[in-house]
Amino acid sequence: MTNETVFCIKRDFLPESWVQKKSVVPMGLDVFIEKCATAGFEFINRLAAEKDPSYKQIIPYIILQTTDFEKTAIYNRQGNEQRLHDLWSIGIGGHINPVDMETQTTSFHQILITGMERELNEELDQRPKAELPKFVGVISEEITDVGKVHLGAVFRILTTAPEKYLPGSELFQFAWKKTKNLKELNLELWSKLALKLISES
């Protein structure tokens, strides 16, 4: 993490509804892109960004569900982010880095989609390429130390063949669970917000 730089937007330039104590904001991708492109973005040192709530790090957060919404993919957090350890998550994703920007003039839209697809490819050893992520909205929270400095750009992939999704080593205890039973798990707050978001989309 020492020299990693991450994709950020200044909090004050984001719509107020996105940065409430708990924000769940359904919207189309075009609206999200327009607001973020207008706000402007930059890559800053991750160590600094993690301690600076005047910036929000943009995180693609991808949910996998069956097309009938009956089952949702989950995994147990055991990765680099110690503050989330042992919580269950329904969101695959991570930081966007300069590697996701082809040139200095690459648009916000292109950087977001490239970063999102890279995260999917890193986290899943196999997935049906024809099943495409669809943007559903924004989540954010000001309650946890992690939440204060991140903004979730939530995507969802609906699948007819959950067995064709094979997790990589980062997705510990990956499984498909009945969506109605997810509330029984010790979910990270973002996953609770994301479930609310997709129920409203």
C-alpha cells in the first residue's frame, strides 16, 4: 500500500445526498458519470487518502445474484483491509489505480469501467463473460473508519449459472446463499447498504 495511488474525488464536490451518515442512492450510470466527471478526480497516495476524509476513494462494488434474485454470492473478508476482517461481504471490488487509466485524457467513465473489470478478473478465476455488470447506484457511510473515506459505485451481475463463477484465493468461503437469509450473517455495513440499494432499484 505504501506507494499505491488511488482514484479519488474531493468530498465537497460530490452531491450532498451521496455523503450522508448512510447514503443509499439508486441511479443510472449516465447520472453517476456526469456528476463525477463534473466534480473532477485525481489519484492520490493511498496512505494519505485513508486518513483524509476530505476525499472519497471511488470503489467499484460488484454484487453477484441469480436472475430470480433468490441467491446472492457471499465471501468472508480476510484480505488486506484488516478493519473488515471476519465480516461477510456481498461486494467484489477494490481500489482503482493509475493502471486503469490508459492516457492522461482517459475519461472518468473509461477509468471506472476498466477498474471494475480488472477487479472482477482479479477476484474471479472464471466467470461467464456474456453476463455483464449493470450499474445500480451509490452507497456511502460515515460511521466506520473505512466508510468515511470510500464511496461505493455499485454494480450487479445477474446470472443463470452461478456454478460457472469460480472464486480466486481472495474470496474466502465463497458461496451462494439465499438472499432472504443474508441478514442472519455478520455483514459489513456496505453490504447492508447495497442490499437496500438493490431492493430499491
